[in-house]
Amino acid sequence: GVRLRAHYLATSAPGALGDGTRADAPTALPAPVRTPVRALLASFHGLLAAEVYREADVITPGNVHARRWQERCGADRAKLRTVYPGMETRRFDGVGDGVGDDADGTGADAGGGDPATLVWVGRIGPGKDLISLLHAFAEIRAAEPDARLRIVGAPVAGPEAAAYLAHCRVLAAHLFPDEAADAHAVGDNPVSFEEIGGPEAPDLPAVYAAAGVVVLSSVVEGFPVSLVEAMFCARATVSTDVGAVVEVIGGTGLVVPPRNPRALADACVALLRDAERRARLGAAARARALELFTVEQNLAAFRALYLELIARAPVRRRAEAVDADGEPLLFAHPPETHVPGPWTAGSPVPAERADRDRPTEEAA
């Protein structure tokens, strides 16, 4: 099989920008270099995709969003089968199981989430639009002064991501000066930037366990893995309407337009103020994730596809097993010949026969 990423193919699809760049795709290439490089890559990816789609018996996009792009890039609709990625759920079970109870009446989930904490998880970069998230959080703090925002990312890779993270830190420090409870307390910032594996975010289950609401603010997104992880942890989510987000969420979270800090803030405030709604959406999200995005469903889907391919594949028979018309000869190969054993090996020649058949000097 051949794995093609939909965003590689987008540059060759109708609706791309004149230089081959999708309207919502960030780029680090200088403008003078971007156009010829993009044009060359678009041509190559278009030809590669066309050849792969033509030869494939089945094409398996990971979501309907990718499926639509593949259709636009020339894939035969009859060959397309959507198969959602499968994720291991056991590490999130300790967070997701039993979440939704409010035993102490504080509004906190039984799983330990802080009802005033927003959590963002992902790889930091321009496409994630943390700038809009920070501006949205400024409005959230005006409505909910106790709210906190944790931005938890994987280790930054590359100068562009590092520069973007530095810019976000500067903006956060400008929007949210350190706060202290009194004149003798140490100041603290309501926005924290953390790295997965660090002391405050040792692993993803611990990060999601501390969240009241999980936020996604992207302007570019394929399959939103962090949202699915939050769903496994039974967390309510607020997301932007990009990529496969709506398809993944399916009504179990709030969705707002991208690049709209006011809408993002309003949705977050609505969930922060409604513990019952958070619990209800979180439980529905976990049920949906367990139904659609597990390793088991992924394996079952591919097993069914392979059985379908085998059922449609032509039977190739050996020449000695068919007659002159190409029809199979009855009992040409009895069933036991397909089972390893001594009966499948060539019959040994008896010693006396071997001596009898060996040419003699007189015969020579």
C-alpha cells in the first residue's frame, strides 16, 4: 500500500492559490522561492496521486475531510472507504472512567479536573493560532477572573516554531501581567507554557485530568488527535471549525469559526459556568471516541477490507492444474497437498530400482 497525506495533494487540487498554496496553509519559504518550488511539488504530487489512485483497488482516507480532498485530486469515489485512525485507550481509562460525578458539590469532576482551567495540547506553530487563543483568554478572564490557561506542547522543533513560541510568551506577558493575592505574595501568571514530560505535565493523561475544558484554536488541522484524546478522557471541548473537527466531535463539544477570539471566548465561558453541561458533553464525547476511534475498530475495518479484496481477486492456478480451456482439473491437487507433511515431498526411489536404472558400462 501507499500512504498519501491529503495536505500534500491539496496544492494540485482546484481551488488552490495561484502559486499552489492552499489558502489556509502557512509556509516558511521566501516568496521568490515559494512559487517555483510549490509548482514543481504540486505537479509531482498530482502525477503521483493520479498513478496511485489508478492502480489502487481500495483507497482508505482517515476521515471525510481527507476523502473530499482525494476526490478533488482525482480518486474514484467507488474505491474510497473511510477508516478512522485507531488510538490506544488504556492509558486514558483512569481519567475517563467515572468522570461526571460532582460528589463534593464544587463543580469539579470526579476525575480531578479543575473547573476553572482551560488546557490546550499540541505542537506549537503558526497553524495552531495561539495568538487568537491568548486574545480570547483575555476576554475569558474579564468574565471569569479565576480562569487559568495551560498551553502544553511537544518539544519545539525548528526555528519557525521556536520563534512563534517566543512571540506567544511575549504576548501572554503583555496581556496578563503577573498577579499576586497581596503585597507579600509572589506574583503568578494565569497563562503557563509547559512541555510534555516536564514536571508540571509528566504525561498526557495527567494534563487532561487537570482540565475543566480542552481548547483547540487551529486555523489548519487534519485529524485532531488532541481532541480525540480529550474525548477519551471525558473532557468537554471547544474547537475551531477546521479540518475533520466537526466530524470527530459530532455534537459532543462546542465548535466556533476559526480566527474569531470573541466566539472562542464566549464558548469557553459558557462551559466554565455550567458544570452539568461539561459533564454531559464529556460523557458523550468519551462514548463517541470509544465507538469510533479505537485500535479495535480500526483493525476490524481493515480486516473487512482485506476480506473484500480477497473475495474479488482472481484465482491464479498453476498450469498443470488446468485443462486446455483454462478450466480447473478435478482432483489435480487433492487437499492434503496443501498441508505440510511427508506426503508432499517427492516419493523416494527404492534402492533396487535405482541400481536397476543406473546405466552400466556395457550399456554405455
